[in-house]
Amino acid sequence: MKAVFLSYAFPPQNAPRAVQVARVAKFSSLPIRIVCAGRDDAGVDIRAGVDVVRFPDNSSRWWRLVKRFVYLPDSERTWADRVAKAVLRDKLVTGDDLLVTFGQPMSDHLAGLAIKRRLGVPWIAHFSDPWSDNPYLNGLTQRRLRKMEHAVISAADRVMFTSEETADLVMRKYPAEWRQKASVLPHAFDPLRTRPAATTRPADGPLVLRHIGNFYGPRNPLALVKALTFLHQTQPDLLENVRIELIGRWVGHESWSAAQTGLPDGLMGAPKSVDYEESLRLMGDADALLIVDAPFESNVFFPSKLVEYLWARRPILAVTPPGTTANIVAASGGVLASPESSETIAAGLAEMIERLRARTIGPPAEEVVMRYDATRVAAAFDQAALELLGRKQFSNSGARLAESV
């Protein structure tokens, strides 16, 4: 008897979804089997009681790009269909097991649906983002995805989301009784990872504010550039000895550079992407960290970088509309700026810079940080899993026992 995680993403992939699935597995007390893509287990150390079964995705880079436009819900659809058949053929899930699927990619849930229909096992579907309601998608694609989403949520015994806002958005179009099987399992940080020492800069050194991660679609750096331009024109002294760094890519605009902004030399830097370990070091080495969300009316996304920011214990400035990010950052004691205009973003930047210089802002509130400790998040998952199975504990000689619930 075990929990079977079906997730295309898993280490050594360093995609945010891979990292988050691995954290639940690492800190869970349940015996777990991971069914995932990839072919290399080098450097992957989860814990005793976790069995990893890999089904490599041998698609060429060219074919993976093409599949984005050919298959719904995503380019991993052919992998998910193949893996569902292999899971059933090889009996990787049995009638006594709990099936757990993780999207993105949402094709993982379609594989789960096929397994659920065949075996009738209890099934949890976890969503890192909204599916058919995703505001990054056009209306036609949203409508085409709705039937798939309906089938998954109808068949799943429990659906989990990373925030209450996402749960409300997705479930509002379904029968009220379906809302009872929805719950929140947020992103989490690894409490066992050594945190970088707090930065001590020379008195005459620059204040460094960093954004870690890629930009794409309507979530891009242009609004930030316009806000800095406005501040340079209206409060140039405020920006003396300040440096804004955007670590990562602007997807689809890889040739873009800070030199094209017209800002003074040294005010903004846009280094290329770094690996995961270096990104964590850069978080700990910043005076403050930036979140830049898309300027939607509201934000239901919980960016996975935010839990890493909380782990790093650096002050946070979030350029975000009302919603998930704003609620977390406000509770942690950070600074919020509306993305509505250059002036509102500039006001948030000015507040953060002034408070850093005055030393009136510190690390996020520890009470809020600890809500996203992976030991706590995994314990919540274990409790939900055991309640779904109607059991007080799993029994497996290779794994820790879950406490009674």
C-alpha cells in the first residue's frame, strides 16, 4: 500500500514543479512511488521509502516545440498517454494504492483520469495553476480545455490547489458539493537547506534589489523600467547607489538587455539565467527581493519563487494586483505596489528604498514563513491522504509511519 505520485516533472529537472513535488515526497511520512519523466537519477536523494520509476521523454527539442501547438492540453500529452498505459500494464498502481497527479503539465491529470477509470483507486489531483481559467490563455483555448478539466475534477476524489484564490476561481463554475473536495496545499521550502548568511554591505555600497526568474507574456519587465524612468525623472537622488537586477530570461525577447532601457548605467542589470543553487545564493545576497506579477484585475497565482524568497528571509517588494501574492507579502510585512501605472510601481520602489536605508524593514515575519515549511505542508498532505483512505496510518517497513489523524 503506497501513494503513487504521477508527475512529468521531477529532479534532476530543476523546474519549479519538479522541486515542489520532490519536497512533498521528501517530507511526507508515507511510502511513495514516483512515476516521472527523465532518465537520470544522479544527485537525486529523497529519502528511504520513495521509489522512483522513470519513463524518459525522448522527444527532440524540435518536436517538443511543435507539440505545443499540436496537442492539448500541452506538449506532454503523448508522454502522459504512454505512461498511463505502462502504469496499468506493469501494475505500478494497485487497488490498495492512492494515486496523486501533479499539474503542470496538466496532461498528468489526464493520465490519472485513465488510471482512475480503469482501477477505481482513490485519486488526488493537485493543480499548481488554474487550468481552463488560466488568464494567460486565449478564450478559444480556455473553452477547449474546459471539457478536460470537468472530467478530471468530476472523477477525482480530492482536488488541491496552491491558494484559496485559485481554488475559488476554478471551482466556482462547478456544483457547490464539488467545492467540498477542494483544498489548499501550497508551495513549500526545504527547511533543511542551509540559508545564506545575511548580506553586510559597506556603508557606501549600493542597495541591490533582485528579481529571480523568467518573464513571459503579460508579465514582463517593461512596467518596472517605466517606473524607474519616472523615478529617475522625478526623484533622481533616491536612485543614487541603487541597483535593480533581473536574473533570468524574458521569454521570446532573449536579445533584450538593460542597455536598451535608456536608464543610467548601473541602475538596472539583466544577467542571464543561473542554475537553481546560484539563484538561492543570489536571493540571500540581495538587500531586497522583487516579485513582478502580470497586471490582471486580480492575481490567483502563487509564484513558487515566493516560497524561496520567504526561505531566504529577505525583505520583499511585490508589484502585484490584489490576490494571492499580495496577501502573502502583506502578511509577511513586505511592501506592495499596484501594477496599475508607472506611478504606483514607482511609489512601491521608493517606499522600499527609503525603508531599507532607514532600516525600518526587516525579514518576513517568521510566523508567516513557517506556514510554508515543507515539513508542515507535507504533514497536511499526509493527513488529507489518510483521511481519503479512511486510515490512521500507512504501514511500510521502508518508510516512516504517519501519525494518527
